[in-house]
Amino acid sequence: MIMDHFSYKNGTLFCEKVSLKEIAQDVGTPFYCYSSAHLKEQFLAYKRGFGSRKHLICFAVKSNSNLAVLACLGALGAGADIVSGGELYRALKAGIPANRIVYSGVGKTEEEMAYALESGIAMFNVESMEEMKLLSNVAKKMNTQAPIAFRVNPDVDPKTHPYISTGLKENKFGLFMDQALDAYNMAYKDPHLLIRGIDCHIGSQIVEIEPFIHAFKRLKRLIAKIEENGIRLSFIDLGGGLGISYREETPPTPENYISAITKEAGDLSQTIIVEPGRSICGNAGVLVTKILYTKENDTKKFYIVDAGMNDLGRPSLYDAYHEIRPVEHVDSQKVQEADVVGPICETGDFLARSRPLPELESGALLAVLSAGAYGFTMSSNYNSRPRVPEVMVSEDKFYVVRKRESWKDLVALESIPQGGLC
Ligand SMILES: *Cc1c(COP(=O)(O)O)cnc(C)c1O
């Protein structure tokens, strides 16, 4: 298995010491299930990589923002990388101290800036000159100083899917290297900004060390120039992006990746920040779904399941591959290709296409693997489907850490104008 804490016991798939079938009987299908042991292991692997060097591991909340996940990582010492006021609210609610929180994103609003300033976050990763000006104004109004880093775009090809590559010149993220020096000089003169660091993030699902080191080398040249102007940096934030194995990818382990980074850091004295998301939670989670119907014509076999693109969007959105395993082992040796499709009224609603799978009947449970990152967080209510529950396993116990939404929840915020409008 590509997932450490998921394995078959007497023919049934378990998460740690809990059978996924047992959870399904309790909470129904579909549901997400996360292994707390995997989260912990991945986080500690990052920590080990740093050894005694000063560091801060800011978990990318957008990859999995469940409070129980954040609380688990926060208790181990994680900070948070947030991209919205809502994510800040979650991180604080989960007990992550504000001084371990960094705020990324190209479109921060004035209201979000004020909330983050008031909370006392470690720094804003500023992505444009206009953002810098607005942040300075907000800080001025609040009679304070905003701690900042500039996100620079090192123009490095991370060799990943174009939708998740962010560090190329044509991407919308960050300031170009040649603009960054001016930005630092301007911010340095601004009494409402406090320069704390420098930041970059080149993309996601990167399975080699080389692009990270390449970006770091470029950043180091820029840091030297910035410091020549008398500006001191406390933080070097290298972003997230380390990939995981969905299929046959062989990414470096977090420990090896961080070791390579600390080696490259040499005798730099700054605290190194990383913002991992997927590499911590991706292989901690599965989506369990039930086959509602099977159908077949002369060219195709379909397994129609109760989870759709609104529950797990990655296959439709990025044509991403997720392994699929039956929760209960089937004896039949007969393997045939099938499309695993959801109930949504869209042709793009699939979890897998032309996938060799054993012969299964309606009612059978399937586990969609490697679904712990960008799974639940990207889910929606499309087709008025209540979002599915999230379950966290710890050894032989499981906890529902987010309940299944109800039909009532779907309309809770809506109203029909008095007398009707039509
Ligand atoms: C998405 C994102 C991350 C996390 O990326 P992963 O590939 O999940 O590690 C980190 N930092 C920033 C700025 C991001 O946008």
C-alpha cells in the first residue's frame, strides 16, 4: 500500500486498528477518514530534518482545515500557513498560537488584514506593491506596525501540473526578483511596516529536490542584496509543495528534503520556515464510498458510487490519479476495467477512468486513497449534496470530527423575500 497506516486485516481494509467497514456502518457513506498517526509521523519527519537549526513548520491550512487535524499538528509544535480570514479563525480556534502563523495569498482584504494584525500573526507574505500600501494604511489606522515578508517569484519550473505551478513568470503569484529590491527599500522607509523576512512558494506536488534548491539559491542571492542595504531579515520562508506518492511517484521524504534545504542554508542565521500541506496530510486520508449501481454496455463498465466530484474534485479538476481499493477483499480473480463515476449531472464527474478493478457488486465499499489533502477542503454542495463527514482515527478508536451536513443545513442561510418576487 502507498499509505502507511492503512492495511488489510483478514480481508478488510483498516485505518490503524479500526475497520473502515465498521466506520461506514456507524456514520454511513461517503466519508473521509484520517489517520492521526500518519499526520504525526509526517510532521515529526519534518522536524527531524531540521535537527537543531531554528525553524518553524507552518502547516498549509488549505490542504486540510479540519479543527481536529489543526489541533493535532498544533500540539506537536506546528504553526499555520493561512490564505484567508476564515483559515486564521480556524487556526486560532484549534489552539495554534498567532506568533506561529504566516499569512499568504494574492487577494487579502482590508478586513482580513485588520483581523490578522489584531491577532498578532508572525508575518504577512505580501504579494504586490498595492497590497503593501493597503497593509501599511490598515496598520497606520490601528496605530501599529505590520510584520511583513515579500513573496518573490523565483521563476523556477517545478515540473508539476500547470494548475499548481506558481513560481513561473507567467503565474500571478509574488513579485518578480527585479522588483523585490525596490519593494524592500520602500517598505524599510515605511514606519507602519516591519520587515521580518522573505518568502517564496514555487508550486505543489513537486517530487524532486532540485527545483526547491534552485529557488533557494536564487533567494539567497537576493537576500545578500537586501542585507547590503542594511535591512535585516529574521525569516526565510521557502513555502510548501513537497509531493506525495499517489501512484508510482517517488518523492523525497520530508526528512531528506529538509536536510537538503538546511545544507543549502549553510551558515545563514535566519529561522527557516516551510509551509507543507499535502506531504503531511495527503496520505493520511481516504474517501470511503459505496457502489450504488453497476452497469455495463459493450464498451464500458461503470461503477456508480455515492461520492462525486463535489466531494473529491481532484480527478475532474486536474485529471488526478487516486488509487481505488475495495474495502473488503474479493475472492474473484477476474479483473476488468471500469469507470468509477459519481451521481452528479456532469460527464466530468468521475473518480477514476478505465481502472482495472475486481468484479464488484452494488453495495460494495470502495476506498479512494491519498485523499487527505485538497479533498474535503475543496468539496462543495453542488447538486445540493450535503458535505460528507470527516472521521479521525487514533489507534483503536475513531472520532467524528465533522458531522455530515443535513438537508436543513443546505438551506439554513437562505430566505424567500416576503410576498415573493415573482
Ligand atoms: C498551497 C500552498 C502551500 C501548500 O502546498 P502543498 O503542496 O500542499 O505543500 C504552501 N504555501 C502556499 C503559499 C500555498 O499557496
